[in-house]
Amino acid sequence: MNKQELVRLALEARAHSYVPYSHFRVGAALLTSSGKVYQGCNVENASYGGTICAERTAALRAVYEGEQRFSAIAVAGFPEDAPPEERGYAYPCGICRQFLREFALPGMKVYIARSEEEVIETTLEELLPMSFGPEHLQ
Ligand SMILES: [Zn+2]
């Protein structure tokens, strides 16, 4: 599973989004230490606060399947009908950064895509420096 394939799966996952309010579709593809990939999408809610992001949807699917070590995630988010030249890069929100931190392997890669070719590559440590994690509770 390479970066290109993970990005493709994140873009594909956008199609599953439930976004009747924002029309902002986000897809994620999460790679775990076993080599399996879990896709997720954002799911909105009429109460707004009940909305969940694509990254956490993917993480929850992985944890449910017994996967607790994350190697990389690709995220692709932009408005439903945005032409390629008008798409931005949607970085994971603060809640998702912390949620992923719980299961992140050192150096976990984060790919932010607005198309298959246009991808920003970073790490969870860069997005969430000096973070709090499970080891602090031991
Ligand atoms: Zn989020």
C-alpha cells in the first residue's frame, strides 16, 4: 500500500459521505500496522454537534476490527461540486488529531489530498506537537 493508492482510496471514500447540510464531502483511508486499509467518510447530523469526521469514522472501523496501530492516513475533503482548481486542502480537525494520536505509530504519515496528484505530506507529530497520549497515564 503506497501513498498514491491510499490517496485514491480516500478520494473514493468521499462518495459515502452524508453531508446534507454542508455539502462538504470528506473521505479518509487509514493504513494500519497489519497492512489493512479502513476507509471512512464524514457523517453529519441535524444536531450539528453530533457530526463525525471521516478520520474518526475510519479509526473506529479499524479499532472495531482489532487494529490499534496506525501507520498512515490519507484525507481528501472539499465541497461536493468543487472543480479541481477551486479545491482546498482539508487538514484533520483538532479532535481527529488527538483521536488518531491514541493509536499512532511513531512517524505516522498524514497525506492531505485535493486530487490524486496534489497531495501534501506531513506527520501526525507535525500536526500535533508536544501532545498528550496514553503513555502519560502510566
Ligand atoms: Zn475531525
